[in-house]
Amino acid sequence: MSTQRYSLSELCTMSSQPISKIRELTKAGLLPCEQSGMYTQDALLMLNRMSHMERLGCSKEQIQKFLSKSIL
């Protein structure tokens, strides 16, 4: 079974997160990205949860803690 792959622009559109934020999270090692530069469904789910946490009023620290636990 193959996993869906997304480009940076697709991930940006589908998650409603700016490209700069996605690049920042990827560079920090908090958002999983394949060597090819493509993102998996796990990355999309993480970004969608992050967006939801932002809407709920979670602090940046809470969101970062969630993201760092998600990649373990």
C-alpha cells in the first residue's frame, strides 16, 4: 500500500499554513519530510492539528511540545 505524497505547495494549500512556517518546521526537524522533498500524510495531519490548536488559543510552547512529541 503506497502512502500519499504532497509537495510543499500542496501541503501549504491543504493545511492553510504559510510556506515559510512549513519550511521553518521542516528545518527544525519537527515536520517529517522525505529526502525527495515530498511530505507524507503524517506531515499534513500534524499541520492540521497545529492549525486546530492555534484556533483553540494554544500557546506556541504548547504547539511546539505537541510537534516534538509527534515525531518521536
